[in-house]
Amino acid sequence: MHPEDDDRSSSTPTAASKSGSGQDKDKPRLTDQEKKNNHIASEQKRRAAIREGFDRLTELVPGLEGQGRSESIVLQKTVEFMHLKLQERQNLIAEIESKGGRVDDSLRPT
């Protein structure tokens, strides 16, 4: 059987086959359907990770618990929450310094 007759071959050579390594000739290539299935699985995994991130934000940001999840609202409320926390931090630093305390520069918001 010739390599071009193998139904697992692809139309594009792999990087390893370009290098001339004889070891990779025995490695079967993916069919177009296998490539498509791998791509679909990778995309599903990526989307699941994004969903998990948004779910985690809804647990951390006050006011988002139990609401239907609109990603744009989650992002907007997260940004508002972070701005509030940064302002609170700045206020605490100012209060410490007004009472004669010292705050390390690494603790200041940038």
C-alpha cells in the first residue's frame, strides 16, 4: 500500500515529515473528520473554561448571585466592583498615612 492510498493521510505534511525523520513515517495521520472532531473538542473545552470563569465571577462579585448570566453584565459589574475595591484601598492608604502610618509602595494601586 502506498502512503497516498492511506485514507488516514492528510493533504498537508507535518513539521516532522518535513524534517526528513524516518521515525514519523510509521505514525498515522489524522483524517479530515478526526481533525474536525479534535477542533470541535478543543473549542468545546475553551468555551467550558470561559463559562467556568464567568460562573466564578458571579460567585465573587456582589449582586451577581442567582441572576441569569449575561456575560456583558458580568463583565460590567466586575469592572465596577474592581474600581470600587481600588478606591477603597486608596482610601485606606490615605487614612493610614493621615494617622502617621507608612504604606509600602508595592501595596499601592497602580
